[in-house]
Amino acid sequence: MPDTSNLSTSVTQVADEVNRLALEVDDIKKELTLEQLTSLMDWCDALKKVVSVIQRTALLEAADKFPRDGKQITWYNSSNEKFVTELKWSSVRTSVQRDDLYKAVKATARVIDTETGEVTENLQGLIDTIERTFRLEPRWTEIKELGINPDEFCSTKLEPKVITTKLNETETGEAF
């Protein structure tokens, strides 16, 4: 069985080093070159991926080892701080058959005339049901194509996004 006794110390050391690095970057950020900043961002992205894998692994193992009676567990960290942990489950739905689901929801807005047996759609009921059951997020490009300026209906804040692409050994990164 692997030795797990040093895990807490290792986690604390990594956290301390990341905090130290954050303070150091904050102190020298104005002096860093664009290349140094993009390299730092690339390193942070890689670190986030690794930490995400570690977190996911720990989550799945914890869920597997959690008491099946559903009770909370109480524990203390290395600083003797008390924690209470409980296991909760949430649903993640993928491969949604949106069109079929829409048709099923739409069918609930039909009205049957009790005298004639005629099936009709209650248009306002349909609109209310769709708005209640589906997220209708604005599609900004399509709104612009209608000749509507989306900025008149929202606050817009520009966020920088720096994209770094790793080049193959044969590429130079220069425009041809």
C-alpha cells in the first residue's frame, strides 16, 4: 500500500509556493515582457489542467468512499480547523435531443375542445410554457443581423483574451 502520510505536507507546500509566486508576479508584473507574460499564462493554463485532474480524481474517490448512510462527516485539516462534509449529487445531462424535447413540451400546450374533440394549440400557453422551460439566451450575431444594436439592451465590457498556439517545429510563427 502506498505511503500517504506526506500528502498533507506536499499540498501545503504547493499552496505556499503558488501563493509566493502570486505575490512575486504582483510585485514585478509591470516589468515583465509580453513573452514572459504569455509564457506565465501558458504555465497557469497547464497548472489549471493538472489541478483539475487531481480535483476530479479526489472527488470521484471521495464519493466512492463516502458513508452510504448519507450522513455528514466531520474532520480537521492540518491547521486543526474543523470541517463538515456531505455528499450531494447533481444531474449532468448530455446529448440532449432538443428538437424532440421541444415537441414534447409543445404538445403540453394543446387544448382539446370537450364538445368537438378538436385539438388546438393555445398560442399564449405555448409561449408561456416555452419561456418557462427553455433558456432563451440572446443570440447576439442573429440580433445584429436583424439590424438591432445589442449594446442598446445590455452593458458590454471588453475582456482581453490572449490566445497562444504552439507551433510545429517547422513553423516559425511569421506571417507568410
